[in-house]
Amino acid sequence: MKIAAIICEYNPMQNGHVYHLSKALKETQAERVVCIMSGNFTQRGEIAVADKYARAAWAVKNGADAVVELPPQYVLTTAKYFALGGVKIANLIKGDVVLSFGSECGDIEKLTNTACFTETQEFKNALTDNLKDGNGYAKSYCDALWNISPSDAEILSSPNNILAVEYLKSIKATGSRISAHTVERKGGDYRQTSTSALPSAFAVRQMLKTGDMSCIKTSVPDCVYDYLKNISQSQLDETSDKLFALLKFTSMTKNIKSIHGLKEGIENRITECCKISCNLKDFLSQLQTKRYTLSYLQRTVANILIDNKYSADDLINEQINYVNVLAVSAKSKSILNVFENPITNSMRLPADSLILNSDRLYSSVARNVPQHMLIVE
């Protein structure tokens, strides 16, 4: 059986995601689609606009056969490890598997060439030199590439291309047997705020904040609109306030130095900024610098609150022992037999699972999370 695997977030699912699902099926000639999706928090450290089960159901209603969870230790980190976690799970799928992803480039050969170049010693040396100047990793990476290979830098100036290159590097790094496929991204880019037929998920979230439901209605599938129309700005603000209150308590009562990705000395600044900030937005603006980007800080907040102590080596070396299934199509339940490792649901996860910590945090600040796999008609 040929299976298309898609690593995703669907925060929220929009028309461009549906377009990608249909193109992936058609162009790869796959019989089934398995989505590997982030849970209740996203790669940029934000709390998802809908819980993971709701988002998984959206995916199944719009073409996926099953949705499994990408554990938070791979979500709340850099693109490199986000991609690695997704590829590790894709590697557990038996059969003829192709990883399909969107990209602004739309050319798998160009993306592969860029992936290979960023693994050369020439580039690694340039990156090391830029890091010595005190800039954050993302800026150092970008500057090094522009200095020695502007054509590759142009490709990596777009967010989906960055993830695409990391997927390709992870396929190689894990010795994977899966192949790669890309669909050229249509519509607005990630930071686009104007409306279009295929807006970015970021644009939809901005519409949600401003209450522009008429534009959302034309931008997302009906099932997504039916969910989002019941979310108010006051609910979003309340969630943010609860997160900040938990952060203040945790930062002042626990030793957070061992939290994943915490850069030396920032734990003291986090504690001090918690004391003088009025809310989460104020706290993040107090901390944000060229070294501490907003995405990094948001991920750090989430990692502190779920007690994520994974190191980079842990992420590289970890063997994934089970697959947490979020949703499956009623007509495709046999798809669950394609995984080499045992499948499970949140009711049967190990007590120390970060998935459980993430679910508990989401339930504390937003809404209760179901604990069982959904079978979607």
C-alpha cells in the first residue's frame, strides 16, 4: 500500500491545507494519507486555537485517513527537531511511504541541493563564525548562507522552504527508506494579513482576533468555521492570562535551568520579568531581543510549564516506542495496522509522558481535552 505522510499543525486548518491534501493524494498516487500533527501547542510555542482532537477531526473530514500526534518534545523546539520527530514517526509506517510537504519553492531537486549544501563544512564554518558575533541561531544561519550562497539563502528565506529542507535532512540523517514530495504553496505567505482564497493559518488567526468571521468563512472548511465562530477574543485573553499566572508561579518556585532550550542566564531574566510584567504579552516584549526571538520565548514558556527537560542529544537518540492516535476515518480503520510500533491513546500513555503534561496544561488554561481516539464519519 502506498501511503502519503504529512507533518502538520492545522492551526487552524485552512483552504490551502485542503489543497495540499488533495494534491498530495493525486500526485503521489497514494491510497491513504496519514497526518502527523502537533498537539495542543504549536512549533512557535503558541497554544493552539483548537484542541488536538478537534484539529485531527478537521483533517479526517477533509481527506486524511488518520491523524497521529507529534509529541511536544519535538514540537516545542527548532525546525530541525520538529522535522526530525515527524520523520521518525513517518519511518514507523510500513509499506511504500512518501512524505509530502508544502513549499514556496515547489521544486524537490532545488530543495535537496540546498539541504546538501547546508551540511557542508564550508557552511558549518560560516555558521560558527556568525554565532560568535552574539546573534541568535536563526539570524546567524541566515547571514552565513547569504554570505556564501545567495541562491540557497533565497530558498531558505521562506518558512515552508526551511521546513522542507529540514525534512529532507532528517530523511537522510535517519537512514529513512521513505521518499519526498513537495507541493508548491499557493496563496498568502505565513505573515500575510490580507484575505485571499488560500490565506495562511496566521492570517486566519489574525481574523479571529479581530472578529472578521465573514472572511474566515471563505478561508476555511465549513467544519473549521463552525468551531471558530464560537471563540471570542475574551476567551483568547483569558487563556493568555492563565498561562502567565502559571508561569509566574512556576518560575518563582522551581529551578528551571534544566528546561529544554534554555539559554544560559535567561532563567534569571525570566523570573525578574515575571515580577514586573502585567501580562504575557508584556512579559514577552520585555524579554525579546535579537537573540531571544518571539517564537523562542513562546516555546520556552510552554516548555517550562510542561517541564520539558529533553536535551538535543535526547531528541536525536530517542526511540519512539508508541504512536498516539488522535483520529481515524470510520471507513479507514485498517490504516492503524500500518504502524510498526504499538498504537495508543492518551488514556494509556505512560505517566511521565510530555503528551499528558501538555494535555493537562491545555485543559487548565483553555478547555478540557478528550482522552480517547476519535472515529470520524
